[in-house]
Amino acid sequence: MKNLWLDIGNTRLKYWITEHQQIVEHAAELHLQSPADLLLGLIQHFKSLNLTHVGVSSVQDQKNNERIQQILKFLNIPVIFARVQAEYAGLSCGYDIQQLGIDRWLQVLAVAEADKDLCVISCGTALTIDLTQGHQHLGGYILPNLYLQRDSLIQHTKGIRIPEAAFDDLSPGTNTLDAVHHGILLGLLSSIEYVMQQSPRQLVLTGGDAPLFAKFLQHYQPLVEQDLLLKGLQRYIQHYSTANESTPLIPQ
């Protein structure tokens, strides 16, 4: 039994194919603001896999989601779009559900437990911080990530050229290049430190830059979960299926 899991973000389309809960194929591609066109190019490949169902996490607007849904109809299998809800699978949302991104919600859903207080940080296009107390989502913070901050400096600071370099050090910079990179990283780490110092909680990191942040936050013994959204999406679909056992899923 093979299933398709789609994560359609602001800049990338990621997918996983799982069989018996094991990832057998995965990929991530830039969609250049046209995720439906990218999906259309993948649909014949997906159709050849004899999939059972599709779970979708999409931060796109209604127009794009409707087009994505139409393309997925070619698979002729059940398709479920995850939605942020005030209460779901025991998890209570502490945010305006119309404004919380489904990606953040699923990442919290993946790890929330009754006896744990968590700080879940996604190190992606933005750096998002979500806090939980047991099964209560408390809200969080959104910050520009390392690269957005660097790009902003390039665009808005006259006379300073900032070529790309690694974010890998916190020592005081002795040139503009190092001062910018070390300063941006220091600022984000300081924000995380402030949040963590407010109350003891388990730190969970996900996203492409999670290993980098984990390197500087070892004293919190962070958990690095690279496929956290996938786990949350799987948990969402599992609960959805259990709650709708009396109503067989039909292709949408």
C-alpha cells in the first residue's frame, strides 16, 4: 500500500511516497510561484505508482488549491487537504485558525503530548516558533530567516556588498562579511534563547537549517526532526480516517 504526501509551501513543493509507513521516495523542488504546474509535471509519475490515497498540506491561496485539487483528481483516489482546526486529535489551537499556517499546525500536531511542554521551531523560509503546554498550543513567533535578513541588508544598505557565505560562527566579525553573517545568526539564536528561558520545555527543531541551529543550542538537548511535517500530516490523516470510519473516503 503506497501513499502520497504533499507539502506545498511558499517556494517549494515537497513530496514523500510511503509504503508500510516507510519512506520509499521523496523529493523537493522549487515551484517558482506555480505549484500546480510543477504538480502537473509529476502527475503521470504518481499515477504509475498505484497509490492508495493522498494527504496534502498547502499554504497556497484558494485559487491555487482548487487547481491543485483538480490535478490530483487524475489519480482517482481519495485526497485529503489538512486544515487548521480549533480542536483536533486532542490538540487545542491557541491562535486565530484563519491565520495559522497549516505547516506550523501539522508540525505541532506531530509532537504534542499531554505530559510535555514544547518549543517547536521550523528553520525554513521563515523561522517560526510555536509553544505548547501539553495538548494546548499557546501561539508563537515568526522571524525572517538567515537568508531573508541578509537579502534585506543587501537591498537596503547603500555602499555595502554582502556576498554569500556560511552562517557558522558567533565570534565578533573583523570584516563586514563576517559581521553580517555572525550578527544575523546571533540575533536568531538570542531570540530562541529568550523564549527557552521563559519556562523549561523540550526544544524541537525542523527544516533545512535545523542542524545548524542545533549545533549552537546543544545545552537544550534539541531534537532534530527533518520530516516533522510529514509525521504531522500522517497523524492528521490517521485521526481523520478514524473519525470517519462510517463514511468511506471518496476522491475529492
